[in-house]
Amino acid sequence: METKKKSNIESILPLTEMQQVMLLHHLSNPMQDEGFLHVGFRMNGAFNMQFFQKAWERTVNRHQVLRSSVHWEKITTPVQLVRDRGEMNWTILDWTDINIEEQLLRLEKLKLAQKVSGLDIKQNPMLRFTLIKMGKEENFFLWPCHHLLLDGWSSSTIIKEVFTYYESLCNNTQPKLDTLPSLKSYYSWLKRKSKTDAANFWADYFAGYSNTNLFAQANVSNKLDRSTMENRLLTETESKNIIAKAQSNLVSVNTLMQGAWTLLLSGYFQTDNVVFGTSVSGRSNDFPNMDLLTGMFMNILPVMGTIDKRITLKDWYQNFQKRQIACLQYETIPVNDIISYISEVPIGGNMFDSLMVFENFPWKDLKCGDLKISEYGSGITSNYPITLIIVPDEKIEFKFIFKNAQIDKRTKEWIIANWNRVLKLILSDEVTQVHEVLEGIKVFEMDKSAINGIKAHAVEALSASYVAPRNEIEVQLVTIWEYLLGIDKVGIRDNYFELGGKSMMAIKMFALIENKIGVKLPPTTLLFNPTIELIGLLLEKKETTELKNWKYIVPLKITGAKKPLFCVHGGEGHVLFYKLLPTYLGAERPVYLLQPKGINGESPMHKSIEEMCADYLTEMIQVQEEGPYNIMFFCYSALAIEMALLFKGMEKQVNLIIVDSTAQNTTFIRQPDVKGRIKNYFLKMRHAPIMTLKSSVVFRYRQLLEPTYIKLTNDQTTINLAKIRKQLNDVHRNYQWKKIDSPITLILTEKEPLESREEKIRLWKYWSTSKVEVCYNTGNHLNLFEEPHIKALGAHVELHCL
């Protein structure tokens, strides 16, 4: 009996609202990726590198999040994909020959370089490790990861388990670890929880909610919003006094800090009712072993602080804590849902724009035999105008993060000075009443003239570029945007991000669009369609991936007044290498990708180039009824010939753009002898050595080693890829080339040897009796579609589109 072959995909999971927010921010603002984090720590003592790597291997096998990636392209709802194995990428560095100061400098440079290069969240984003040897018995471990998949609690749990495995390997014993539930079982449990109970709780919690008080200036773009951090480290005596004061009031230190922040905001806004955000671990529930499960479970909850000046601080704090403990049973509810449960919803649903984080990760007391672990850090991320992070330790640390474009200098200085004042008042034995603390806070004088000037400038800027809605869909979208952004007059060509739109708000926006217009769009729609005009066209045409069931077409950018560009797949059938191209084409140029059938295993693959092109044309003419058709080819160039012939038979004009590809025909290409092949190889090595070596290695691997690898591992993914590649190669090789009279733009690379370029030009001029225009691009065959070469390529393509 034949056994069923197992897929290497273990689970496909939905992204939570918080994860979707982080995904949108990651994609819309890659140069300031707030979700990129560094986990790191120092190890002193005898160290076994082999055991450490083995411990990580076992931890990766145990925790699904370490084998996860995130995907959003070609699907309506982004997902987290868990594979059954993960490949670790280790970098080992030796810095023992440099002094401590230089080591610290290099470490910061390394962190910066890793952040600039970023993480590809579609490809094993959690498994890049760097181990740096600092001294004879001193090592530093650095782990870049992303908040989209991992919260601080989880990173701490993972590191503790790594050292549990490490110690067991050193002692040749079995580690004692509790059973770990699967992510899928957790999400199934979460789905079954009652939404009615949560809605009733949060409605009651916010009973009496009156108005919103926000720090940030309205409509500030967050594209280039740099952050400033201010730190304050308490002494051990001051830290002990805070712990003692919390104990004497019968509350936690976290509650004491939340109360202090409430009093500070009350003094700033001069109100008895304030709301701010606080982070929760998402683990205060009855799901079995939830404290061991790793992933992104952290959530932001709104905290409403009501000031009662008539009671003692102790009574007020205890009442405050009771309300917050009750919230924890509903801590998994997204903030947008919580806002929807409140009867008096503020404009835009922005209840707060300050965040207080109290770090309570399970990191303390980490020991591993004689190996000492210190300087643990997991990074900080926040996209709020003001964030206060409290790190409880022997010396409590306060970290203030201010967004410079949204918080002015006067506010920063007031916040820091009066935070110190509030703490001093709370710790004083002479201060026992709530009103005594508030009376000790200095009143913040609002600069009304500056505020009015900012508002007037904003209104003037909006009015200058204002374009009114022209149809019912645009009217509905304008209503939604004005409500969310708190702007009286939004034009259909105003950019969402330039108006100050945030990632969290975008999730709310698309929920409202689905509710009011009846069409579901993914939040990533905003990346290429950041205006009401563009989103309106999507809704009007109903040509999203979800609404149009294409078999061969993958819509990459469907809006724009110009003729679209159709991009044909490469020799392995995939199309995602085109993903950056729309960014560097004209703003009005739609882009559609073409991929063959059968590459996902849902049907047999095409048997010939003729069948393939006929299928493609049936969908292309649904997108664009009349020519000229702009079609781009890379590697799989026989399709250019067949598609040109088919369009000519339909009396339609076609414009072929062929990128760094040759016209392959075994009966026509002059086959060089051994000497000629050797000469050609060394010419390529001289012009592009890395690309040539990489191509040689890949070719030899596929020819000699891949069949052996498949036989030994029975790796289904590799088997499928090899089958796809072979089928596409076979139909391409069997195609009978014919001459065409369609114009061709041939884009070649500057680094390719002159003889190779001339041969490609000669061949294309042979097959086309029309004009063949040649232009040259930076880069090589392997990196043409990557930064920075894609920018020049986009300019060439846009110039030659008809």
C-alpha cells in the first residue's frame, strides 16, 4: 500500500488584528520598520558551540513560531504559514583581537546594518543568528527578529528553553519541559470565546466615558517621523521605595505606575477622565500552558482612569486595580472592537495616543550551570506619539519615546519633569489624598496661537489640493475617511499616509468599507492605492483577486489610465520577482502578472507553448479589449514569439519588451566548441564573477546532486519544483520558432560580456523583421529586479510601453 506523502506545511493561521497592523506598517514604511527587534545577551564562562546550536535546533523543532513566515500577496486575508522544519542561518564572528570599546562600536554597527537590510518575513524570518566571540570565555549572541511574529514574553520563553536544552546536553540528561500546545488549537479556542460577554464588559467599563484627549497634532504624516528616547534610571533605594509603596497600598507595582500615568495625564489635559493604552501579554486566560506558547499574543488595551479627588490615594489605587484585573479576562479583544462597543465613539475612534508598557517577561533567574547570562535585551517598538516603558529590576528604569513630528519640545520637557514630580508626591508619606497629587503638578500652558496656526496651515494645504468626490462610492469613502481622520474636508486624491493615517486606523477603515459598501479588501491595498480615487476604482471595477477568479492572471496593480503592462513568468513558473516593478513605473500604469497552470498542483500543466499562450490571451483580452498590448518577458522568451503571432491573427498590435533573454533555437544558435565555451566562461567570470559562480553551482547542483537529494529525503517541495521546472523546460525546448514582424525592446545588462550581448541582439534581429531597439541596465541577470537596479529597469520599461 502506497503511503501518502506529507506536505511540509504544518499549519496556515490567520493574522490577528495587531499582526495585520504591524504588517501594514512594515510594508508601508520599510525604512522605519518599528517591528524590527534585536534579542541579544552576553555569555561568560565555558561555552560549547556545538551544544548551543543543537539546543537551538531542538527549540526550533518545538516552537512553531520559529518555523513561521507571513504571506499576503495574491490572497485577500494575510496568513501565517508554519512549516514542519526550519533552516537556521548562523554567522560566527571572532572579535577577540580588538578592545572592549571597539567591540561595542562594532556591535552597534552590526545591529544597524542588520536593521537596514531588514527581514524577509516571507522567508524564515526568525532563524538568522549571530554569535560573536568577545574573549577567551566570553560570547555575545544576537538574534534579529520581528514583532509581527514574536512578542517580548515569547522571546524570553524561547531563550529560557534554549538554555534548558543546552544544560541537558552538557549534562547528558533529558530536559524537563511541559507539553506545548499548538498555535492552531489556541486560535480555535480563541474563536469559540463569547463576543457578547466581551461587548457587555467593555461597554460597562467605559460607561461615563466623555471625551478624547490627544497629544498629537492632527493630520501629521508618519512617513518620516523620527523618534527621540529619554531614559531615567532610579537608584536601588528609590526602586525599593516604589515597591514598598505599592505593597503598603495593597496593589502591584504595575498598578502604581498606571495610576501615576493617569494622574499625570489628568494634570496635563486638566480633566478628571483620561484614557491611555497599555500593553498586555495575552496570557491571563485559562488556555492550558498559555504561558509557554510563543507567538505574537501581546495586545494593546485602553485604560480609562477616572479621578475622584475626594478619596485617599490608597482607596483610589485599590479601586483602580480591581477594574484593571477585571479587564484581563477580555485582554485578547482588538482595540477597534472595544471602541465599537462604546456608545460615545470619538471621531476616528482615536481614544488615546499615549502608551504605557510595563515589562513583565519571564526572564529573571535564568541560570545555566557555570555559564553566566547577562545584558539581556529584546528591543523596543512603538508607533504612538508618546510611549513610556517601565523596566522593573533592582534599579527601575523609565524609557520615554517621543515621535518628533507629533510631540513638541515643550510637551516633552513637561512630561519628563512632571513624571518625576508625580512619583515624588506618591512616595511621600505626607501626601495621602488624590487632590494633593494633582495640586502638586504644574499646569501645562497650551500655546493656542501655535495650535491655531498649525490647524490653519493644515486646512490651507488640504484646500489647495482638494478634489471633490464624483460618484456614490467616492462619497461613501470620503465619509469614512473624514470620520477616521477627524478632517472636515478630504479630497479623493489626498494620500492616506500624508494625511496622518496610521496602520491601526487602516484596519478599521477596511472593516467599515466591508460593512458599508459590501466589498472586502485587504489592508495591504493601501500600499499601491493610498487615495480614495484609487480605492474607488478597485471597488467600482470589482477586479480584486477575491472578486475576479483569474486562472492565469495575478493582478499586481489594477488602477491607472494607461495601457497595462503584462509580465510573463520566468522559466520556473513564478512571478513574485516582479513585485517591486510597479513602484518604478508611471503612477497610471496597471500591472498584471501571468503564470502557468498547474504550478500549485491543482491541475495538469500546459503541454505546449501554443496551449499556454492561448490560455493567457483569453484572460488578457478580458483585462484589455484592444491593443496595443505591452508584454514583458524574462528568461522564458519563446512565449514572445507565439503571443505576437496570436495577436497578429486577431489583428491586434503587440509591443514586446524582452529583458536579458536570448532567442533560443537549437537549430540556429551557433554552438561554440570546447575552446569557445571555456573562453565564454572566463569572459563571464571577468565581468560578473559572483553571478557566474552562483549560476554554475546551481546548474551543477540541479544536474548532479538534486536527484540524489530527492531520492534520500523524498522532499515533496523540491520534487514539485523539479517537475515544474522540467515541464516548462521541455515545452520551451520543443517549441518551433517562427519569424514575427512585431517591434521589440531588448533590455540587456551592462555587466554581461560584449560577445554575449551581441549574440542576443543578433538572434532577436533574426526572428523579428521589425525594429529591435536595444538599451542597457545596471546589475546582472540575478539582481535586475532588486534594488537599486529595479529603479532603472522600471524607467526603461515605462519609456518603451505604448
